[in-house]
Amino acid sequence: MSRALLVGLGNLGSQYKYTRHNVGFTVLDRMALQFGLDFVPHRSFPQYESVSGFIRGTPAILLKPLTYMNRSGDAVSPVLNFYKISLEKLLVIHDDLDLPVGGLKFVKGSGTGGHKGIKSIMESIGSKEFLRLKIGIERPLSSVPVDKYVLSPFLPEESKVLDKVIDICIDGLVCFLEKGAKAAMNEFNGKIKTNDVTDLS
């Protein structure tokens, strides 16, 4: 059974830990905790930390780039090549400005949406044909610049919503590992309606 690669995007450093841009890290951290896995820096590749293990019997690598967001591809590409992982087995988790806080969506083959981490990965691996799990952070309502907004923490009421949605995200990732991309999209896209998000708080 070939292993899958789950990549969570974020920025290295305690000052970024609870920010909107780090939601990919947050999902993988909880998934690792749930399945008793511990992230460690790779001895040969300092550009990421990862953990290999079995998720419900399926072999997987969980990876967090340590390169900062706009160079995420520098961490992802070497792992794909070293372990000979096909793009069908790659899934990247990241924040999305065009979904409400707590919204989630699996997509494959779409553009970057302005996300620099996704842009870096696409450029490094030479393809956009891989599955992504977008997690909504919503656009700022005020005149706060987007680059500052994504590096700001979630509001307390947003964190309550996100906490519950992360559990759903992990169920979606397990579905991907067990059944593949199409099943994850069919089972989880639309699972949370826009008007349901506030009901999760």
C-alpha cells in the first residue's frame, strides 16, 4: 500500500502559532495528537518537520514546512521525490479568504487564489493537480491589509467555531486516506453550509 503525504501550511515561530495563516499547522498538530504521532525535524532535510505513521491502517506522512509560507514548495518537492509519492496521494491543507470562518472545501486542480504557499508548491512540483483542503478564514471587513490580517489571531468566537470544524477536517483527511480524493470531495464538500457556521459556536 503506497503512502500518502498530508501537508499543513503555516509559518514557523510561536508568534504565528494561533494566526489565521497557520490553520494548516493547527489541523495537522491535532491529527498527530489524536493518532499518537509526534512531529520531529528531519535529519537530512531541515526545511521541514514530519512524522510517518499509520492512520486507521493507512500509511501516511504528515509534514509541516519550516520554510515560511512563500517557500513551502522547497519542503514538499523533496519529500514527493524521495518517497516517490504520486500527486494522487498528496493533500495540502491551508487557509482560504473566500470561505467563511469554519467553512471547508476540498478542491483539486484550481488556481492559487492568491495563496503564496500554494503558489510555491505548484511551481516546485510543476503541477496544480493535487487535492487541497481549504479552511475558511474570511476576508477582513475593515481596511486592514490582507497580509496583516492573515497573520492575526482568530477572535475568541471564531476559535470556538474553528475548534469544532478541525475535528470535521480530520474526518475528511481520514476519508481521503481510506477512500481517495473523490470520496472526500463528495462526502465533505457542502457538509457545513454557510448559515451553519455560526451554529457551531
